[in-house]
Amino acid sequence: MQTGSPEAAPRWNLTPVYEGVDSDAFLRDRSRLEELVATFGRRVADDETRLSDAGQWLAGVLETINTLLDTHENLEAFVYASYSTDTTNASLVRELDALQELVQPVQSTRAVFRTHLAHLGTEFLELAEDDERIAPYRFFLEEERYLADHQMAPAEEDLAAELSRPGADAWSRLQQTISSTISVDWRDGERRTMVDLRGLAHDPDRETRERAYHAELDAWRDVEVPLAAALNGVKGFAVILDTRRGFSQSLEPAILQSRISRDSLDALIGVMEESLPVFRRYLTTKAGLIGVERLAFYDLFAPVGQSKGSWTFAAAQEFILEQFAGFSGELAAFAENAFDDRWIDAEPRTGKVGGGYCISFPLAGESRILCNFDGSFDGVGTVAHELGHAFHHHVLKDAAAVHRDYPMTLAETASIFCETIAFSGGLAGAEPTEELHVLEQSLQDATQVIVDILSRFRFETMLFDRRKTGALGADEMCELMRTAQLETYGDALDEKKLHPYMWAVKGHYYNHDRPFYNFPYAFGQLFGLALYAEYESGSPDFADRYRDLLARTGRASAVEVTREAGFDIESPEFWRGGIELITGRVERFETLAQQGG
């Protein structure tokens, strides 16, 4: 492996999409979007065609929806990608607002469309059987018909969409701006960003990790008032809308968005809770390896074992391509193109959001990946993970827009699978101390996706319940977070050294129309592991069947898609299969620890 610093991590190139928000191409598509919004409204309101020829009416509406969604996604993705690497750029914030205002009528028009579907009764199902223009959209239409029972009047939906721009969406951007621009004094006049501080959680020196942890908590404490106001604003907005739309609790729209059943969620959460002792064994073993009785929160990412050194981005690229090629030539060729065409922004810097994401540009047929590469093997895994998302977009790039809209639960399938490919490659042929290090990276991630996600799920459940009766102070939010962490990490963590400000760290909490954006990660982790286990078993034509599965993700419910792949996600036994793979890694980790690492 080539080693060195991650300083050569690349920045992405967005110019093949648009050269800027003032470019001719961007302005042309923006003008086209405005026309499409008006056309959508006219076609939905065309009662004469709807009553005389429902098939013609539906076909026209579907054509417009697909073109509108493609154009809007392309424009908004470009502006958000630009903003997320330059969060202090006021012109980009204004453009995000302007785009939201431009498409604001779509929500009320779609509400009218759903109402008309409800009035059609079973006629639209008959059309889906007999009309080739409509047949491919049966699942989409059935879902829209169901949503008709969970929407306000069109005028109210229109008002809600308009108010979200200066309301919940503005609160969300406040959290992004604050978190991406925080910096603290470190030493000798040096300042560290929040991304830097959180990155130091991986430092081998415990004093450095502890110092960064306290600096981070102090920094969040300094901005807790506006962030608590932001979270209260987002959740208060969501509670009101959920109630008006006929949901008894805010978990219901999350289940609907995830296209799963309550039985499948209960099975998943139940097995996650059941698995907590396995993860506490791992955390207790890790505590012994770093010489403490119990881990502090700042020890969760402490390195264990011995890596061959820090990865350069070039080395990470070479490694990922080699591992992907072992699975599929198509996947490797796709990833190579993403590297060569500068689809990845991996350089950490001030003004750039933390974490990572993949975003697609349907008109360009391309994606872009944002991450903050730190030279660790975990950072290599993140690049592989996001490339998995991009490959999923690639598989679906020729599909209609409504068929690319897969649920959050299946959104992590390709990413977890690709991350597991990288993990397995890192483990192959490793010496015991390096094997311990790679296992540690894997178990770190699994702990975050199972244990920490469960803590976030419990926190958000409690937060929504409390928010129904009034706003919460920052101290109350911190107490809820401590409770959630104690209930999940248990005695594996020092209860005096938890992280009460994780509600400020995680931007997912601040997305009003994506409640409970946590359990889908656990779903994706365990489903991806189950798929990888089948691949390792030598299942014939797996790569082709895997590709078909990805292509199907936007055309049916998660229950149906996974059933077609041979899994019953409403059964706890299915989820236990993924936990068994993790348990095997914990047992190997314990064995290596007993052998002295």
C-alpha cells in the first residue's frame, strides 16, 4: 500500500453539469422548469380530458411529472453541491430559496392530482392493466392514491410548502451554516474546525482525543441556543403537518417514506435491541486493548491494531478499483470513470459541510460525491460507500424519474455492499495486528449503524413526543440524548463521558420532511451484509441479479423488492442473519485481542 498524507485529496469538477448558477445552460433549464411547473398545473386541472379520456389525461400528467422531476433535481443538486462546499456563499442560499419558491406550486398540484386519482376509484388500476403508457407506473399510482388519504386540502398543502422555505428549511440551513463554520483555538494561534475536531476522535493519543472532545462540547455549548431553536422549529413544523395530514405520530410518515411495513420495522428494531450485548462485548474488549476500564465517547473511534500507514487518496483509488474489479468489471469501470472525471470532492476545508453524501444529476447522467478524506482506512471505506450510491444512480440513470425514487431503506443497499467489498479486501492476507485494525474499523462502523443509530432512533422518538407539548431547551435535549446513549451503549461507555450534543452534530434531525432518517441505515447495513453473504457463498450470476435488484428499487415496496430477492424482512430471523455476520467478527476480534493483538 502506498502511504503518505491525504493532502492530495481532490476537489470535484461540476462544470460538465453547469458552469455556474449564472451560466446560459443553468438559466435555460431554470426557465424550462418554470414552464414545466405551469404545464403540470394545466394538465392536472384539465377536467375535460380527465372526464372524457382518463388514459390520455394520466399519460400526459405522468410525462410532465417525469420531466419536471428530472429538471428540478438537476438544478437543485447543482446548487446544493455548490453550497455544501461553500456554505457562507449568500448567493447560493438565495438560489436554493428561489428554486424552492419556483416549484412551490407543485406540492398543491400534486395534492390535486392525488385527489383526482381517488375520484377515479378503481379505473386507474384498470388503465394500469390495459394501457401500455400507464402500465409501468402502477406502483407509483397506487402509492399516490394511498397518499391522497394523508394530505391536507390542496390550498393548505400549497401554504405549507410556501411556509417551509422561511420556516423549517431555513432552520435546517442555519444548522448547516453554524456547524460548518465553527472553529476553535487549538494551540499557538492555530484554529480547528468542527470537522477537524471530530476527525481527532481517530487520533491514537488519548489525551488528544479527550482534548478535542472537550473542545467540541464547549463549541456546541456556545451555539446551543440557536441550534436548539432550529431543532424546535423543524420538529414543531413537522408535528403540525403530520397531525394535519392524519398521522397519529411522526414515525408513520417515516415508515411510509421507507416503503416498509410496521411489522418489518418492529422486527428490525427488536433485533437491534437484542444484539446490544454483542456490541457491548466488542466495546469492552476494545477498552481493554487501549488500557481503560470503560470507554469514553471519545474512545469509540480510537485506533486499535496497526495500520500500514496513512492512505493517500491515490492509494485509496487504486485499492478500491482493484477490489471492485474482483466483483464486477462494470462496477470497476464505473468507479474508474468517476475518479478520472473528478466526481469526488474529498478535501476537508473550512466552509465545507462535514460527513459525506452522493448526489445525482439526472439530465447529465452523472453523480458527485462529497466526503472529507482523512487518510484512514475508514476514509477509504467511505469513498467506496459513496461510490456504491453513485453506481446505484448509474444503474437507474435511464429509468423514469418516478422509478429512480427509491426509499431510504433501499438507498443504502449498494453503498453498504461496496463498503463491504472494500472491508473484505482490506482483511484478506492481513497480518494479525493489521487484521485487528481492519476488524476494528468494520466493528466501529457496525456499532455506529446499529448501536448509535438505535440511540438516535430513541432520541428522536422522545423528542417528537416532547415537542407535541412545547419547545425544549438545549439542556432537555442533552438529557434526552444522554438517556438514549445510556440505554443503548449501556455500561460499555463511561456514563460521565457521553456526547450529549449529538443532536447538534447530526444534520438529519433538521430535515423536516425526512423524519427518523436513522433506522434506514441499519436496514441497509444488515440487508447489504446479507447480500454480501450470498455473494460469498458462490451464488451463480450474483452480479447480474444484484444489478437487477438495484434496478427494481424504485418500482415496488421494500417488502416486495426484498421478497423477490429471497428475503422476508418482516421476520426477525432475516435480521438475525446480518447480526450473525457481525457476531463472527466480534468473536475474531476477541480472539486476536486475547492473543495480544
